[in-house]
Amino acid sequence: MAKLSRKRTILLKKETSSGSDASPTGGANAILVKNLEVTPIESDEVSRDLIRAYLGNSDIFLANQKVSVSFTVELQGSGTAGTAVQWGPALEACGMVHTDASTTNTYAPTSDPSAMSSVSIYCNYDGTNHAIIGARGTFSISCEVGSLPEVSFQLTGKFSQPAAVSLPSCTYQKQASPLIFNNGNVTSFEIFSSSLPLQAWSFDMNNDVVYRELVAGTKEVLITNRAPGGSLTIENPTLSAKNFFTIATGSATGTNKLVYGTTAGNKVELSCPQTDISTPTYGDSDGIQTLELPYVALPNTGNDELEIKFV
């Protein structure tokens, strides 16, 4: 019987012991996603490259076998202030640490490998289940006026053979309805202490993700560095209002913060407090001159390049 491409599910759960299957379930760990893609096997091909009395190929062996999965979630809260969003463990698997403080849930980066969580992921392709264990990765955020803000994840985990498993019965929860990114739903935006008309905002954590498999060691996926940054597009201000060319050619850093959402439980604050502007370029939007500002997010005291706060 033909398998249907639209019939796919993803279950994701934080591991208590890195690399040990957390056994996610459809009732507790299902996530609503889009753009779900699994690369069933990623590996290094090793050829025997034999010399023989005739022409032809040699056997191929697959070394360093792993699995990668990518997916996109809508940037939204859980719907209840103080309750973590369902896809929060995916952020933790990208080197972010979760802090739960009464009515807020905050995620910020860490440099401590022992504090970097991993997750178990079950991706079911209409009856073919891929168990991706010990997964870690990276993420990016994209916001543009007139669209739904999104968070995209790219995670890598240990390979295991796919299994014939029926699609799980999924309970989708702790993912509130998203909001269009527009004037009313973005309640605050600030770049270098100035509130300017914003067209688009993006961020990429840019984690270095490596798979390690050593004799007498363990098979594991590690995050070894990060280089966070992004870009934003604003209406081009007059030089007297804000001169980003002076800022870009100087050494100053500044604030970069937006607040998306209007209701407790579905409000997200994104903040890069030490933003370093790169090379501004001109653009056009409906005949209006825009300025695109690439930036890098710098640490201040450390592990504070980005803060994602759900309130």
C-alpha cells in the first residue's frame, strides 16, 4: 500500500541521561510542525578501492552513521503564563538552558557541555518510525511583517534502524495559536535604543554540531561552539535620526529587542543586548527605502548573546 507524504508525526522528549532513549509518546510529547524532513542515514562512505584483474567498483562501507531531522514550529507561547511551550526541549537540545520562574519561561545559551541537554525524537513516516536518540543541533528564528514568525530546527542524533510502527495517536498541546507579525501584534521593537519601523527580523544560533564515535568512547552529538547573529530590515532613517553607517564603522554595540504577542501566555520577548552591526545595505519595500542591518550577537558577561522569554 502506498504511504502518504502528509501523514507524518514527530514526538520529542528531553533525555534524563544523554544518549538514552527517553521514549516520547503521542499523548505527552507530540509537536505541531511544518517542513518536517528526515535524512534517514548520514555517513562517511569508505570504499575498499581494491586492485583487481578487471575493472569495476569496490564495496562501500558506511562509517559514522547518524540521522538528521529538520522542522519548523510557529513562534508562539504555550497559551498559559508560566507553562513552558511544547517545543521548549528542542531549544534545550540546541545549547539553551531553561529557567522556569513562576509566570515566565526563559531560555539562554550555556557554554557548559554538561548543561547541554539532548532529546529523543520519534519521526513516523506513515508507519515507518525513525528513532533519533541523543539529538542536539541548532536553530534559527525568522519574523517578517505579514507572515507568521517561525523557529527552524536542525537536529542530529545517533542512527538506529527504522521500524514498522503505526502512526501514534497525538495530543497537540501547549502551542497557542500564532499571530501575524504586524504593527498590533509586535508591541515593542528597539535597535540601539531607537524604536524604528521594522520590516523583518531574523536570528541564527549557528551552533557547531559534531558527531563523535571513538573506540572505547561513546557515540554522541556535541555542540562545540556557536557564532550567533542575524539581520533586520528597517525603514531607512535620516542620518540625523540614526546613523547606522557610523555605528557599523565604529566599535559601539547596542540593544536589539522585540516583543511579539499581546496576551500573557502567548507573548515572546527576543533580546540580543550586545548587538554589533555589520555592513548596512539599501533595499526597497513598496517604493519605500529600507536598510538591511546584518549583525552579530556578542556575549557581555558570557552566555547572554540571546534571551528568549515566554511571558
